[in-house]
Amino acid sequence: MTRLRSAIASLAAPARGRRPVWLAVVLSLVIGGTALAQRGGYRYAPFAEPTNPRYDGQFMFARLKYSVGPGGYYYRGLPAWAHGEPFAEENLMKIMDSVSLLAPHIDEGVVMSLDDPDLMKFPVSYMTEAGFWTMSDEEGKALAEYLKKGGFVIFDDFRDPPRGGGGYDNFLYNIQRAMPGIQPLPMDISHPIFHAFYEIESFDLVPQAYDNFVRPSFLGLFEDNDPKKRLMAIVNYNTDIADFWEFSGRGWYPVDSSNEAYKLGVNYIIYGLTH
């Protein structure tokens, strides 16, 4: 109950009269606790790649899987792309269901390869640990097609060696193989993605899970490298936003920090669906 009272007392103000995101954190604490108890554990259950549900047109969180480079099985033997699955997406979808009319699948997400033709059915997708990402030529062509046709990718949770595999250089190598000449550009807080639902006024509010000695960087992949054109992907570098989604119901992080991470997640999805 102490966590619930803290969440209610935080009153993180939403933009333009929208419902505050702390409500979703409360729901995650209450509903998520029951779901986790039914699973018989939290992050220590044996990993099995999920079987994708049949596509029905209802929004589902799409996680991108890839062949994992050297060192990418460092955590419990999991492939790097699976870190946080399925709890990060389930909690974020509970929030989307609470603060919007999106009505997403909450307990069902999908795991997609970059060259899976069905990826085109999912306008927003997510990749974690891009420092360990390896990519075939076919996957690179498919990724470029996905982005050019309107897909939006959230890249999250990667950093430079020794802890991050190939780090930023590995990410840049892959994304430029997919789209030669593309340049990740620094994001400005004035960009519409940071105001798509919640008003995010400063990067100083972005929480840090364990990259405490560096500032998070937000980079964008834009059509024609032009910041005035459509943002095709957001890059969360030197931070792990989804870690706060994953553990928001466990009391590991302050409620205020989880609130800010959820605001980013909500804004990313709303932007991706509307641009």
C-alpha cells in the first residue's frame, strides 16, 4: 500500500488535461502483481520464444529479434533482443490501454524478424540491445523498406563496450548497411515526438537505470536526413527506458522515474501511429 500511496501522491501532470500517467503505474502495480504471481515468478522463469498470436488488426507491441553477436547472451543465457520480454511490453500496453482509446492487446505481443513480411502489419516496432545486433543483407533491405513505407522503430538499451557489445559503432554499421547515407541526428526537445501526448520539457527528467555516469542521448533517423521530415526511428542511447517499464510493478525504481519512462513510451507509440 505504501507504493500505491506514493504513486497517487506523485500526480505527474499530463498534457492538455489528459489522465495522469501515475494512474497507469498504479494499475501496473495492482494488475501486474496478480499476473506475475500466476506466472510463478518474475524475471527468473525459463525463456521460451513466444508463439505469435494470429493477427487481428488490433494493436500489438512488436519486438524485433535478430541474430546475436559475440557476448550477447551475457544475461541468464538469454538472447540480447529478448531482455525484458514479456513484462516490459505488457506493462506498457496496460498504460496505453489506461490513458488512450488504442485498446491494444495487453498480454499478447509479437516477436518479428526484420525480413518477416508480416512486419509490415505492425506500424511501431521495438529493438533492444542494438550493440549486439547482427544483420543479413536480406534483413537490411527489409528494414529499409519497412522504414520507407511508414514503419517506426524504437531502438533502446545499448551503450559502448565493454558492456554493450559493439555499442554505437555496431548500431551505426547496421543501420547504414540498411540505408546507405543515413545519419542519426541529435534530437531536440522541441520535436513533436516529445509532445505527441505528454509534454516532456527536458531531457534532464529522463531516468537512468544503470548508466548513471553518462547522459542519455536521443538520436533520430529522419527521411532524407532532414529533421523537418518524418522521424522514422528514435534511438535511446546510453539509457534503458524499457527497464522502467519492466520493473514498474516491483518497487525497484522510484514511481516518478517510472512515470517519466512511461511518458516517453506513450509518446513514441502515439507519434509512430500518427506520422
